[in-house]
Amino acid sequence: MKLNLVAIQAKPEMSDYADAEAFYRKMASLMERASKEVDFSAPTLVAYPEGIGLPLAFVPQTYHQIGDAKTIAQVLVRAIPKNLPRFLGALVRYHTSVIRTVFLETALEAEDIYTATFSTLAREYGVYLCAGCIYLPHIEDEAVKGRHATTRKVYNQSYLYNPHGVCLRRTPKVNLAPPTEPRFGFSPGNRADILPVDTKIGRLGTLVCYDAFHRSLVERMDAMGVEVLINPSHNERRWNVPAGFNPGITVGEAWIQHGLPAMIQGREHLRFGVSPMLVGPVFDVRSHGQSRICQNIDATGDFGRTLLAEASVDEEDVIYATVEVGMHTSPNGRLYDEADEPIVRRIKGA
């Protein structure tokens, strides 16, 4: 079966989080651009980056109050006094840090915007959609209590939707990346929640960002029969500077030599990896990167040969590759056109 793998490299601005309509317009504009280049009538998986939902916890609620704030801390300092009764009550209820209290207090509102946007886009375009990530407690929905948070912990979670707009699985990040996530008091997920999803386009799995650098979690996905591994990502170090753990390579090279392109090589089931990245600033949290789509060709050493598509560094971009999955996958997992070249494209100017 032919399958389109699409990675959206998003560069949102704060105005894109002003309210639910602004957020939907931004996400929809990226999907529309992809649909003009990719044949969405064929089975398609679209993946947004990690961090895409982070500002939903505090920007829509305070957009007209934050003025020219340059840091997330400044946003909270300006916004909390203007919403003092609400947040004082929340501090009493949750008995936790100020920042975590904000995420807990606005969780239902933030998830409303996030789920409405990505569920609608998956349904409108008829695609499987990884909605990047949002920072939330676990939220349950049932008849007696309605929608409610079941914990006071806040997780970095990625939601996966089917073409009916139904959420199939929420995957938490297990290994938090410094400095932002520990500073905000987020909690690591449980590795037992890292599970695959059987779909009509094959068995899909999600590892959020840094989790795909951990061999045991990649092994877990492969052992569970995952064919396509989705890796929504965000990176705060500049792409061309020396990697912190190895000054002999750059950050960008580290993402190839130690990330998904290397980690899926030689696996029994893992055939493809999709790593969409967030770029640009979210107040004082700056994102750098290059989205990639890679394949398992049993390579050793030169993992760059496994890349099917790469985005522009630090620019908004959309990339895709058309591959073959399922019973008739070729030995190296690629679908070839008549020129015997991989069918891959980058959508420029997104």
C-alpha cells in the first residue's frame, strides 16, 4: 500500500494563539499547503511538531493583557494579577507551584482548542494526524463527572487522530529534556503508556522528541511491531553549534547520528521515521531544527543515507515522502517511480 508521510515544520507567532479561531487558522493553513502538493486521496499520515500546543495554556486566556512581554515568566507576572481571584483559588485547590497551577487551571480550555482544531483537520482532510504535543494533566471524559483532570501532574502529551477525527491514543513523553521542561515542573510519563496503535495504514507508534534517543524505548516500539514511528520534536540549541555531549559534531549531526535515522536501522519492524520540528521563538523558549523523514535500510555509519526528505533549517516548511507499507514492502522499504528514485518531495515556501 502506498502511504504519504508528511512532516509539518511549524513556525507560529503569538498572534496564532490569540484565541481558538486564530490557532485553527494557523494549523489549517499548514494543512492546506500540504494538501496542494500531497495526494490526500491516498492514505496519508500528517505529523505536527512537539511544543505546538504549549502556549494554549496561557496565551488565549491572557493575550490582551501581556503586552510586550518577552518571557513566559513576564507573561505570568502580568496576567496572574489581572486574574487574581481565579488563580488564587486555583493555588488553594491544587497546592502546587505557580506555573503548574496555571497549566492545571487552564487545562480544559487548552485541550478544547487543541482537540477541536486537530480533530477537525483530520476529519476535513481524511488523514491520520499526529497533533504534535500539548502540556496537560490526564483528562478523562465520562457521563457522571464530564471532562475533568484525574491528576495534578502535567505531562507533555501527543494525541493521534484517525480520519474520522477520533483520538486513538495519547502518548506521554517519558524522558524530559532540560532546561525548559524541568524548569516548568512537568512530570515524566510512564513507559508502560508507550504503546502502538493498529490502524488501516499499519501499526503506528509515537515517541516524543528525546524519547527517540533512548534505545530501550525504540526497542519497545520495534518489539511491538511498529512500522512507522512518529517523533514530534523540539530543540532549543542552535542547529550548527557543537553538540553538548560531543563537541566533534553539531547539534544537527547529533540528531542524525543518535536520533531516529540511526535508531531505526536494522530493526525487524520499524521501517520509517517521521520527525516534525517546531522552529522560531515562543517568548524566551527558542526552537531550532530541521524536520526529517527517514527509512530503515540497515545502514551503519552514514545514517544520512537513510533520509528520504529534509526541511529547511529554522524555516517554516512542509516535507513528505510516499512509501510502501504492509505485506508488499520492498526490502529497503521504499517505493520507486519509473526513474528508480524514491518518491520524495519538500514543499517549499510553507
